[in-house]
Amino acid sequence: MSTESKVALVTGASRGIGAAIAERLAKDGFTVVMNYSGNAALADELMQKIERDGGKALTAQADVSNPKAVRRMFDAAEAAFGGIDVLVNNAGIMQLSSIADADDANFDRQVSVNLKGTFNTLREAAKRLRSGGRIINFSTSVVGLKLENYGVYAATKAAVETLTAIMSKELRGRNITVNAVAPGPTATDLFLHGKSDELIARMAKINPLERLGTPEDIAASVSFLAGSDGAWINGQVLRANGGII
Ligand SMILES: NC(=O)c1ccc[n+]([C@@H]2O[C@H](COP(=O)([O-])OP(=O)(O)OC[C@H]3O[C@@H](n4cnc5c(N)ncnc54)[C@H](OP(=O)(O)O)[C@@H]3O)[C@@H](O)[C@H]2O)c1
């Protein structure tokens, strides 16, 4: 697949893994639509950096949990660039708590951003993505690790893995692949926030490569799945985690 003139929509591209994916796909030759929720300044800064480096990008504010906003974002991307080839469903939140202590707001917010948000963009992509397209969802290796306090978060991501497999079949005949990337602990706000240095160091050592993942490590997996070398991978979950599970 030549990435000349291909368009990639990356959700949650203002920070962390999504920002690294936007930069990487722009370097790979994609025109990148960078979604964000609240951090317009960060998204704009990254867009300018991508353009300085010779890439092409556009920012698009939308709370992915809002179906109308997601529809508007797809409309805007199509109006700007004529169509969408790649959807990267990276936007996500994590609120750790035991099941006993999780309150309704904690449960509802994680389900609405991680699961409904992914569903909202998948539904649009199913109707609109061009032939030869790619969809890359975001799960987590905690679906396999099943750590305490990750119950609600991991459950939303297990549901995303199920949507991934089923949608890969529903798109039969469209020449579009649907996969998920499931990172292990990766050095972003989402992972680092609220953890002690000691806990971070301990978690970094669990995998046999004995370090945290970087956003660029994860972006490399997305680049593979979005590019020509990923063409035969479909309906799979790629655990990008240094071997933690
Ligand atoms: N970091 C890890 O260790 C790890 C491990 C496994 C899986 N993951 C998954 O990887 C993905 C990226 O995580 P990260 O670590 O990069 O997180 P992060 O650093 O917290 O960044 C989250 C990104 O998602 C955006 N976002 C949050 N809620 C949104 C919403 N409702 N609508 C649109 N955008 C929204 C944020 O936008 P604003 O800046 O505008 O708020 C931000 O760009 C997530 O799906 C996460 O579950 C991460």
C-alpha cells in the first residue's frame, strides 16, 4: 500500500501514545487527522511540528464518547481530504479502583470513552473507510495480566478486543483489516499518574526487557499494521509489551 495521499484519523493524538502515532504515521507519508478532547494547544503544537517536518496534519476536537461529535469529525476529515483510509482508536482513559470501590461515575466514564467511544468511531468507519483501509483499536495487556484494581478498565478493553474480531468479519469484501494493539506499561500520563517512583520502577522490571514501553514503541506497531507489511494481519490482537505476558 502506498501511503501517498492516504488519510489516517488518530483519536487522542494530543498526548502520549496517540501523539507518537500521529508523528510516526505522518513520517510514513500519511495525511493525519489528529483528534483530541480538551488539549487544543498540545494538538496544535504537534500539528505545527509535523508540518515543519514536511508532513500534513489537521486537528479535530471531539469527545469520542459523543456520537454526534464523532460524526462531525468524520465529516470534517472527509471534507478536508476527500476520505479516510486508516482509523486508529487510541483515545482512552484509565481510573484504577477495586470493583468494590468503583463508583457509578468511574464505571460510566470508562465505559463511555473506552468502549462507546471505540464503538462510535467504528460505526462511522464501517460505513466510510475506503477500500484498502485499516482499523487499529486499542486494548491493553492487562486483559491478559488481569491485575487487581484494573477490573473496569480491563473489561472495557476486553470488549474492544471482541469488537475488533467481529468487525474484521463484518467488513468481508471491503479489503479493510481490523486489529487491536494491546500495550503493556508505557511511559505516558495515563500509566505514570498517581504511581510512586518505587511502583513505577517495579512495574518496569516485570517484563524480560526490564523497561517501560515508550510511546514510540507502540507507534511502531501501529505503523506496521497501518502500512503495506501489515496487509495480511486481520482480526488479531498484537500485545506490544516487551514480553510481560
Ligand atoms: N500508557 C499505558 O501504559 C497503556 C497501556 C495499555 C493501553 N494503553 C492504551 O493506550 C491508549 C493511549 O493511552 P496513553 O497512555 O497515551 O494515554 P494519555 O497519555 O492519557 O493520553 C490520552 C489521549 O486520549 C485523549 N482522550 C481522552 N479522553 C478522550 C475523549 N473522550 N475523546 C477524545 N480524546 C480523548 C486525550 O486527549 P486530551 O489531551 O485532549 O485530554 C489524550 O490525547 C489508551 O487507549 C490506553 O488505554 C495505554
